[in-house]
Amino acid sequence: MSTATTVQGVRRKVSRRLLPPLFVMFVLSFLDRTNVALVKTHLETDVGIDAAAFGLGAGIFFVGYAVLGVPSNLALHRIGARRWLAGLMFVWGLLSCAMALVSSPTTFYVLRFLLGAAEAGFFPGVILYITYWFAGPDRGRATGIFQSAVAVSSIIGNPLGGYLIGLHGLAGLDGWKWMFLLEGAPTVVMALAIPWLLTDRPEQATWLTDDERRLLIDRIEADRPAADADAPQRAGDILRDSRVLRLMFVYFAIQISVYGVTFWLPALVGRIDGLDDVGIGFVSALPWVFALAGVLILPWWSDRTGDRRGPLRLALLLTVLGLLGGVLLPPVPAVAALCVAAFGFLGAQPVFWTVPPTILAGVQIAGTIPLISGFGNLGGFVGPYVMGAVESGTGSQSGGLYLIAVLAAAGALVAATFHWVGQKNSTTTQEGTADDTHRALR
């Protein structure tokens, strides 16, 4: 068997073994953090949570997320992904079920904060985990498959949530309580299986042959940044590094777009006459079909060409145009515009995450990934909060979307300052092996 064929075979073997459980975990994670969007009106009616309080509670998730992301990732780096991710998943599944106990704005805030703290280590932990198993030329597609869970979760989650809300009155429970209980329970069950589904490091992969393990380890080691890559060494150095700061801001702009739309999409769709809860759920799923296309197409294009900047800029431009269309157009074409935005803001993310591992490695990347993710996900706090505050103050959601579009445009401008330089280390073979391209952000 040729080396190139072996590389492809190992890549397929690792992908088939590890990406499916990671994908399912992210589907459940995103479902558990965003299903609250479907019950906005029910919480207002039953619990007295108005638009501003809802926006604060929906977004406060990301305060806990930002605070605990770095220590969680450092713990994962030290003790291994299997046990750490399983423990996190078990806790956030229980907290998701506990959302059925919300009885006031205060309990809403507390449970959302705790849910964010529990989920803090999951996404950055998996991004770090992918660097253990996939060489640079393969990371865009691997990350894209993992992040496609966001779109799939929303495609199935909105109609499913609408159906579960329809269980109102069963066993004397409100429909929104059934939704939280029945969507949190599978997370708890899945957590129990994670230690058997994941493997911490390639060295421990008994499901690979000795030659396959050696080839995989050698490719990943060869892809690490050179010792003279000018990597920051201490936390203070990282926070002063302009490359990291720009990455943090761009990811913030992406996330404020994602969550500003995610938490308010059902309400925006609700402007269309004649839709009940189930109908709103199905129409709200449409932008995520396009998001699924974006998260698969853009990283595939980026990996195939070795170009990270072009796909990222295009994704951010589509996000801005789609958000503006969501403001300016009537309800039905506005949903179509948000489909364009969703293609952009979700497709941007796997391309974005190919960049940090070209700057840092080891404990440095273990700490920096959650730093970028945590700060960026504060956009998940700012987006819903701004949307809620603007709606409460003006009675309209348009102003909030305008502001989010402006921040997305600023992110695109900052991304335009990125310059990748590098040297291709190998050529594409007849079997389709990707170029090993080391890229550095300056």
C-alpha cells in the first residue's frame, strides 16, 4: 500500500471512529443551550420574563462559559478528553432538565449561568482534541463536520421543540417544561457512553495498527509550529499578542451574529401570519439548512486550496448582507436573507479554527483556544441582550439586527488584516492527499 493511500486510509479510519460521537455530542450541546429560544413567549406568559430579562438570561449562559473555559481546557489537556468531556456532558444534561424548574427571572438567570459554566469546556475542548488527531491540512474538514452539528441541531431541534411544546397539559406539565426535560435526558444518557467511544491520544488507539499509529503521530508532529514561530509563552504575552487579539475580536463578531439570530429567529419568523408553534419551528429550521451547506462547503474549499483568508472573508460578507436583508425586507424574504447570513456565519467558523494551531502548540494552544472561544462567545451574551434591550425600548427588533450587522462588518474588516504566509511541504498525490501547508498569522 502506498504512503499516500495509507494517509487517506488512516484519515478515514480516525474520522469514522471519532467524528460521529463528537458530532452527536455537539448536537445535544447546541440543542440544550438554544432550545430556550422556542419558549420565549411561554416564559413571558407563565413566568413573567419580559424581552429584556429573556435576552439577559439567554446571554448570561456565555458569562459562565467565558469564565470557566480556560481552566476546563487545561484540565482536559492534563487528564484526557474521555473522562473530562463525559463529566461535563453529564452535568450540563442535568442542568438542561432543570430548566423545567424556572419559576422567576432569578432562577432563569442562575440556571442559564450554571449551564454555561458546565458547557464551557466542551467546544474548546473538542477543538483542542481535533488538533491531537488531525494534521493541519485535514482540520478544516474535520472541524466542519463537527460544527455541522450546529445546523443539524437547529434543523431538527426547532421542529422537535415545537412538537414537545405541543405536549402541554400531559401529566399536568406545561409544554415548555416537557421540552426541557425530554431534550436534556438524552444528554445524560450519552454522557455515560463517552468513555468507551473516545480515545484520548493516537498513542492509545488500539483500533489502529502500529504502522497507522506511527504515520498519524508523525504527520501531526510534523505539523506543529516551529520552535521559532514567535509563540507567546505566558498569559500576559498571549493577551498582548495582536494576532490573538484580532482572532478574539473576529470570533466575537461571528458569534454575536450566530446567537443574535439563533435566539431571536423564532420571534422573527413569528411575524409571518398563520404560523403556530410547530409551523414557526419548521420555518425557523430553513436558515440552518443553508448553514449546513456553508459549514461543509467553505472548509472543504479552504482545505482543498490551502486558502484560509478568502473563504473567511466571503463568509463574513455574506453574514453582513444577510443580516441587513433580515432588517430591511418583509417577513418572508427576510427569512431568505437570514438563510444567506446562516450560510456565512456558520461556514466561517471551521475555517477560522484552522488558524490558532498554526501559532501555538501544547499547553499554549490548550489555554488560548478557550480564551478565544470564551471571549468570542461573549457575543452570545451581547447579541441576545442587545436584541432584547432594543426590542423592549423600541418595540422593534430591527435596531438590534442593525447593530449586529455593524459588528459583523467590523469583524470582516479585522479579518482583512490577516496575512497568511507559508511554504507548501508536499504536493497533491494521485490518491488525493492534501498539501501539508504551514500557515502563520502575522
